Amino acid sequence: MTSASPPVLPDEHLEAGVARLALRYRGQFSAETIQSVITDSYERLAEHAHVRTHLIVLTEHLTKDRLDAIAHVQGAPGVGLPRVLFVCVHNAGRSQMAAALLAHRAHGRVVVSSAGTRPAVEIEPTVGQVLAEVGVNLSESAFPKPLTDEVVQAADIVITMGCGDACPVVPGRRYLDWPTTDPEGAPIDVVRGIRDEIDAHITELLDSLPNT
């Protein structure tokens, strides 16, 4: 099901989110900045949404991620835990698996995020299945997210996974490319193989990170 007309921004429903985020980021961001980011986040998500039941909740999650990234860039980038960003086309398969596997295996050594250059409507159902098979659960807040400049600028390591040259390049960041197969519509055995391939890359990445 697709929308026949552009979505109408429900300002009255976003105001509560603005208020919550204003409390969370008191002293860091003005209400005007938060309003601007939450509005832009809503519009980016609504562009690809087929069902808008949870769109307001997802908008608040995305806004929080973007504000955290902006705060990091404005503070002391390069200081603290390494920040790793996984980028693929739809943020529905490869980058979601990689983010979940790294977060699980890093045990708090890194800050992990993921995004897509053309985000899908939802995460591939087989992704959660093959992760659960190895004891890894997708975060309750995991959903396909659009790639934004803030998250790239905040990352120490940007790992692209089949999105070509669509990811912007920020000087001073470490870039890696893991050209893994897209699991979209693939049989479960193929998705398991993709998971294991990504996990091997995760092992190499963890070995290259400083001990904290």
C-alpha cells in the first residue's frame, strides 16, 4: 500500500516528543533546533513509510540518534569509545546484522549505528531469525533509518556494505568496505552464510580496535 499524496506533518503529535527531547538535551540544544531535527526526521521517514502506525515513535528514535551525533561532533570527536557506522542501501539486512553482531560481541567497547542510502520499509524478517540462532537479538529500536550527515561526521569508522559511492566522505574518518551479498528475498541458508561472512569481518574489526 502506498500513499496517494504527501504525508501531512502531524505537529500536534510531535510536540510531546520535542518536549521529552528538550528535557533530555537541556543545556545542549534549543527547542528550535530539536523541532527542526524532529521535523526533518519525520519527513525523511514518512517518505518511505507504507504504514505510519509507529512513525511518531520511530521519528523520536531517529531524532535522538541524530542529536547524539551532533553533540558528539560539537564536543570532542575522536575522544571516548570508537563510534562505528554501518551503511548499506536499504538498512534492512546487511548493516542491521553487522550492527547487531558488533554490539553483541564488543561488550560496550564501541558505539554502533547503522543507516541506509535508500532505507526500506522494514527489516528483512530472516535477519532477526538468523541472528537469534546465534544468540543475538535485534534491538527493539532497530528499524531502517536514512543516512544523515550527522551520523557520518560523528563516526570514527564508516563501513559500507554494497552502497557504492553514495556514502559521503568525511576527512579523517576510517573507511572500510565489506562487499557482502544483499539478503533481500534470499533463502534462509543464504542469509545464514551472509551472517557468518559479516561475523568474520566483525572479528577482524574487533582485533583492530584499541583495548578500552
